Amino acid sequence: MYAAYYMCRYNFRFATPGMQAEFGFTTTQISDMLAIWSLTYGTGQLVNGLLTDKIGGKRSMQIGAFGTIIVNLMLGLLPLLTIGGALAASAKVLGVDGVDPAFVAIATIWLINGWFQSFGAPGMVKINAAWFRRTERGTFAGIFGFMIQLGQVLSAKLSRAILAGFAIGGLAIAQGEWRWLFILPPAVTLVAAIFMSWAAKPSPDEAGYPGVIEDELDNSEGVTVTLKESFKTIFTHPLVWFYACAYACTGAVRTSSDQLSILYFQEQLGMDMKKNIPATVAWTLAIMPMAAVVGSLASGWISDKFFKGHRSPVAMCLYFLEAVVIGFAAVLLLKGLVGPTPAGILTGCGILIMIALTANSTHSIVGAAAPMDIGGKKMAGFAAGVIDSFQYYGGAISLIVTGRVLDATKAEHGWLFWYVIMAGFGILGGVAMFLVMQKQKRMKAAAAA
């Protein structure tokens, strides 16, 4: 189900070249739309994560799934300029003038999508916190990472087919018609939502296996708690905010590299992404998730088997490795080795693959395993909401800054500062994980005393 959420999320990045061609959006405007989505998604994680601990993970995922399906269809089918004109007129009444109707329409609809999408991760994490022990959750986080990448791969494949144009019976989809990217992918999400509603059980007890999994935090019956209990316990937890700050750095790199990659292919590597996706890009977009899966599975397994369920040592090494990789990429671009030549394209694509490997490794263990460890089966929803919200706050900050910096510098330096900004966040993430390790040592010493 969560993989299918990505069909209604990553379709947007493939639509951005078509939007630019039709509406004349700048890189700043595209980045701002993505940042607005990230801010809404992050805030939704906080609110809906807390709500998930009250209503249960399965219901949360259902609300998000059916909501994102409807919103995607709105973006694909509704007259955007008419909606934008009405919103712009309302803004003018409130004293805000000069609003771009197309921008405000798309940004508003995609904002709503961010809110519904934010039901997914807390629901998924909460359900699986009840199904896995602490020393299994890192491995599950790797599987979770694999499902996310599967969603990205399917989204990329379907988007490529849609932009290339095809016909099914009497239904003809012309080449480059980006609105279809928001009409067909929701059908995949709908199938997954129906299947999950029928098949999934929120806990082993409800599936007929009582007492199989023992929760180390609270093994009493049930998987839900009151809003007050969940809020108080998680909000005052001594580790949750350290993990949240580190995850903001994951989001800054992951969101930026994922969402701006299509514009990067077009502007830095000189590829035409408006009507079709070149084979080199298609291969890169296919290999990136594979690299991410390898990193996710390896990092989760290592944290389970060699660090007995502790995530911070593995995550710290990954953040610093990420910073080194992206810093090296910046040097290559500065020397003119990344650009619209066969060797330059290959280098640019290889860099994205390495970024995917490191960023998604931390994404799985910090964003999925750590919240389950902190919240257990009863409060993993809000723990995931708090930590995951910071991923998207970090992503929003990164997008807002990156869009403006690129518009100001890419005429002279290309996409150099895209790398520089991401490398900086990698360093900050490593420092945050080091602080987590120090805090855990102090907590262990205090417990022993």
C-alpha cells in the first residue's frame, strides 16, 4: 500500500518539464511548489501521526490512500487556470496582488495531496511495530525501503510510457500530455487500497496469533492509546528530537535529489525531458532504486545483527559517507566533467545513483526502525510522525534555498550548488547522529547508576 502511495507522489516530478513548457514556471516556482508540499506533508505527519495512535494504522492508511487518489484526479482533470484565477482573485481581495493563477492552482491542489499522503507513513510504521521485535525492525526497515523504491520504479516506468504516448482501444494518450500523469497512476493506488483493506491486520493478535510478538515497551493488550498519552510520552522522549534533526538532513538530500532530478537531467545534462524520457535517464532512474534497496537492506540488517538494534552508529557513518560522495561530485562538476557529453552524462547519472544509495539507507533506519523502537506498537504512529515530519521540513528548506540559488548561479556554475547544499546537509546529519550516540551513552550510564 505504501509503495502505491508513491504512484501519486513521484508522478509530479515527471510533470514539471511539461508544466514549465505550458505555464513558463521558473526553477524557483517549481521548487516552491515542491517545498509547499513538503511543509504540508511534514505538518500532516505531526498531526496525523498523533491521530494514528488513536484510530489505528490501517484506518490511517485508508484515509490517506483514498484522499490522494481523489486529489491526483483533480490535478489531472480540473481546469487549472480557471481555479487559479478564482484563487488569485480571492488573494487580491485579501491584499495579495500579482499571483500567478497556474502556480497558485497547482500549488494548492498539491498542498492538499501532501496532507493526505501524510497519513501513510505513520499508519505503515504503527502496523509493523506490532508485527516485529526490536532486533527485527532494522531488517524490516530495509524491506520498507525496498517497497518505497518499488513505488518509485513503477512510477518512473508508467510515467515514461504516459509521456511517450499510447493508445488503448478508443483511449488515446498523446505524447507529452503531462496531465495523464495524474489520471492513470491513481488506478494503481486504488487497487492496492482495496487489497490492503481486505487483507491487512493491524496486529498479530487480530490476525489470530495472540502473544506471538512481545513489545518491549508496552506489552498490554491493544495497539491504540489516547491522544494525551501518546503526545506526552513521545514529545518528551529524550531521543526523538535528535533523530528528528538528523532526519531533516535525510529529507533535505533525498527530497532535493529525487524531485529536482528531472530538471537536472534537462538543464545540466542537456536532455529533452518534455515529451519522452531518454534511455540513459530511464536506466538511471531504474538503478537508483536498486542502489537504494541495497543500502536500505544492508543498513537495517547491520544495525540489527551487529549493533543489537541500535541505529545511530550505522546512520552516522552513512551521513558522513554521503557528504564525501556529494562533495566529490561537486569537484567533478566544477572541473567540467559533468555535462552534455557521453562521459559527462554517465558521470552525472552515476553521482545520482551514489546519492540514492546513501540517502535512502538513512531514510529506512532513521525514519522507520527508530520510531518503532521509540514508540512501540502503541505509540509508533506519533513517533514516526514527529521524526518523519522533520524529513519534509528539511526537504522544504532545501528546495526553497536550492531553487533560488540555482536560478541565481546556474548560468555561470550550472548545478554546482545543488551538490554543495546537499553535501552540507550530509555533514549536519552525521553530527546529529553523533549527538544521539552520546545521549544514548549518558542514558545507559544513568540507568546503570
